[in-house]
Amino acid sequence: MKYTRFEKARIIGARALQISLGAPVLVDYPADMLDPIDIALLEFAEDLVPITVARD
């Protein structure tokens, strides 16, 4: 699915918040990567983010 830049920002932000609050990470990431936004971007790039967008 092709997302708009606004949808992408919302998905990554919501997922980063989940990760920072202790949600399990769905992708292997380097040990030196500590920022939840970077981890969320990695999950988004591999299409593993468990968030969907409902459109009319």
C-alpha cells in the first residue's frame, strides 16, 4: 500500500511511542540503535509495522 507522507509520519510516530513504552520489537536491529524512531523506521522499511490505515 502506498502511504501519504502524513500517514507515514503518523504510523512511525505511533509505533515509536509503542516501542518506547515497552512493546516488543518485530525486527532485528543493531545493539547501538537506541532511538525508538529509528527502530520504527526500520520496521516500516521492512513492512512489519502492525498498524493499518483505514481509508474511506
